[in-house]
Amino acid sequence: MSDGYFKQSGLIWWMIIISISIISLLYLDVWAFYNMNMKAFVSSTIFMLFIIIPFVFEMKKYLIPEGISFQKCAVSYSLGLIISSLIGVLANIRQTASIFSMFTITTQQLLSQVSSQLPLFWSKFIDTQGASTAEELIFMIAAPVILFSILNYIGKQTRLTFLSDARVQIPIVIAVVAPMFALFHVGNAVLVTFIISAIAFRAILLGLVWGDIKENLVPFLLIAPAFAVGFHQGNNIMATGGWSSFVSVMLTNPFGYAVLI
């Protein structure tokens, strides 16, 4: 195959990940229709929109910056998955819980409340695959890209040229998007620690991914947007019983085999 194929094949990786997410959300839509559950239908529709928005606004180039290949996306994703899982393990050890628990979050509250009514496989499938991918597409890609565009425009049209500097933009994006994500993610949860953890979780991911894309923040590693999906999915797997529970449940359904592969 041509070099051009391998340079663009990162998009194929994203299509696979997004397809897995869409399957889980479509199941929720069908279930909501037959059970006349409006909350479930609205929740699924919101997350579907999260997936669609980056493509409607031609943001796919940010999913695979500089034509990152399928292999590099897979490596970046795996790195995020492993690191997040290790943090989850450390957060459950008494001696290190106070430090590492601040970098973990619960599953998305709105979708979890709905998915808890589903069969176990689909509940875990949605919590670990559907929700995490959709949230990353909106809070790691769409929202930051829109803010970067606004800041660039202001920087070019006014004397505030410093707003076009990535080193200024990234902290601003973190300050805006991290609280947005936290409030959306925790829903009606009132515990301040949930909100603080969600802000820290999003701030770290935004800083790592966009810092590496724009400023090569981590020169010895590839922190592509796929890293954020892996990190988020690893967090959700650990938050819903850990890897042993996840694998055993996935093996009860053919779709689960596809996810594990």
C-alpha cells in the first residue's frame, strides 16, 4: 500500500472507535423507544451529537494531527489506557489513595443513571465505551478547537496578539473547558470532591494532548487525541469494577469480543 494510505489510516482507527461508541448509543436509542423512556432517548441523542459535531465542523484533522497513522493512534490509545488503569489501581490502595484518587472520576452521571436499567453487558458497554468516546470528541476536540479559533481571530483583529500564542491559549482553554466538562460529567452530584476531580481530570488531559500537539510538550512520547480516549476508557473501566469485571462481562456478548480485540 502507498505511504499516503498509512499516513491517513489514523482516520480508520477513529472510525472503528467511533463505530463502537455509536453501536452502544444506538442500542440505548432502540431500548428507549420500546420502553418509552424519554430520558434515555434524550441522553443517547445528546451523546450522538457529541460524536457528530467534530465532523460537521470539519475537525477530523485534529483527531489525527499531521496525518498520524493507525499504528500511532493505537499506541497512543494504549498508553492512555495503561496509565489510567495504573492510576485507578493506585487510587484503590490505602497508602496512595489520597494522592491518586484526585485523578480519577466516576462514570458520566446522566448516562450511568440511564444505562443502569439495561442488561449488564450493555450497561458496562455504554459506560466504558459509548460515553467516554463521545465526551472526548466534544471536550477534547470540538470545544477546544472552537476556543482556539475564537482566540486566533481576536488576536488577529485586535492588538491582543498574544492571544494567538499557543502558550497563552492552552491555559485559557483549560480554564474554560475543564469546569464545563466537570459540571456536565457529574450532573446533579453535589459532592465538591467529584467536581474537583473532574476538573483536574480534564485539565490534565487538555494540557497533555494540546500541549503536545502545539508545543511538543512530551517530546519522548506521542500524546495524540487517541491518548485521551484511552485514558478516559481506562478510568471508566476501573470505576465500574476493574479489568476483571470488564473482560468477564465483555465475553458474554459478540460485540464484547470485538471490543477486546
